[in-house]
Amino acid sequence: MDIENIWRKYESSLRGFLLKNISNPDDVDDLLQEVLIKTYHKLPTLRDSNKVKSWLFQVTNNTIIDFYRSSKPKLSPTEPELWHKEPEQQVLQQLSQCILPFISALPKADADLLTAIEIEGLSQKEFAKKAGINYSTLKSRVQKSRKALFGLFNQCCTFSIDSQGRVTDYQAKNKTCSGC
């Protein structure tokens, strides 16, 4: 199998295939050259000379895939994303000042449980063992206590939530709710 004959025979078909999948003609020329280089290096590994055409198109398709992978924008924070980070952190810091007063407003069992787990950082398994409670029962109680805490927050404030479910802002629902 002679590379020059193969290339003369299939170059225009490969160029058309690339043009169909790549919008920039300069990129098409670069990718066609890349396919030629890959063909030159890999042609000796082709076992069946009757499958040259399908093999060439597979090489070209893989080259297109590699091209799009390499041109994929790297995920780095943009200026608008950075702009939103600071206010979000300020909102969370402000709300964190309300947690202890709201936890103390809960029934004693719920307050003790959330204080130990959420504030003091005791693991749920450790708390269950220490309190002599079944671990799965404790998990249910933690969820119930968290819902009750959320209910207190929700009675006092209206929250703005972004598309990822993060709190971006809040407003007191009425003037009598000082909460914290």
C-alpha cells in the first residue's frame, strides 16, 4: 500500500468530510495535514487493504473528536462568577449569626442534637452511640430537627436561591422578626 496513491485517491473525500464537521477552513487544512501524518505513521498497522477507506475515515473522525476536545474551553472562573462569590459568602456569614438563636428556639432535644452535630462537629454515629440511640433513628431525628430549623428561618425570612440551590440573598418577612 502506497501512501501517495491512497492520499491522491481519498484526500478530497476526507477534506469534504472535515468541511462538513469543522466550520473554519484553516482548521480543516490543519486537521487534514494531521490525518496525513497519522496515516503515514499508522498505515503499516492496517491489516486489510480492502478497508483503507473506512480506516481513513475513522482516523479522520477521531482527529475531529480530538480537535473539539482540545478546543473545549477550560473551566476557569469568569469575572461575573467571581463577582457573585463575595456577596454569597457575606450572606452566609450573616445567616450564620442566626443559627444559634434559632437552634435555641427549638425544643431542647432538637437543640441539643443540632448543637452537638452541626455546631460542635460531633459525627452522627458518635452522637447516637453517646446518647444510646439507634443510628438510623438518629438520622431521622437529625432530618426532622433540620426541617424544624429551616421552618424557623423560613418564618422569618424570604430567600433568593440561585440555579445551584445556594442562598444568594434574603429579606426579613416582617419588622417584628429580628430572629438574630
